[in-house]
Amino acid sequence: MTIQVTVLSAPHCELCEHAKKVLARVSADYDIEISVISDESEEGRALMMEHLVAFPPGVLLDGHLFSYGRLSERRLRRQLERSGAPRFR
């Protein structure tokens, strides 16, 4: 049961780069599939509006808003653990 993680990202966004690094670390421990969508694309704008993302990065877990702004690795790991996301090792 792979967890789908969608990052709504903006160009030249330091918080977006931080989120990508956090997700790269977390993906070493959990079975997650990460997709990055630009907030400048039609799909990205629609998702930002649908989920009321105030500013990037927006992070969706299986299509549900998890966070926007600075991504907390600790909070993400707790959520993945609670949701029963498969772990590696």
C-alpha cells in the first residue's frame, strides 16, 4: 500500500526545496511515491484552490491536504506511522 505524496511546488521556493529533501529522507524508510506539481501549472493551481493551500509547498497524502509551508519531518513520520504506511527494513 504505497502512500501517494503530492508536492505543490513553486519555482525558486526555499520551503519547497526543504520539503523535497525531507521527503527524500522519509522515502528511505517508508513506501511512498512522490510527485511534484508546479503551482504555475493548470493542475497545480486547481489543487491549490481545491485544498485551500495558502502558499507553497502544499503537501497532499493520498489526495488529502497534510500541510503547507514548512514541512515538519517529525509530524510527517508520525502521520505515516498512524496511517499504517509500509516501512522498509
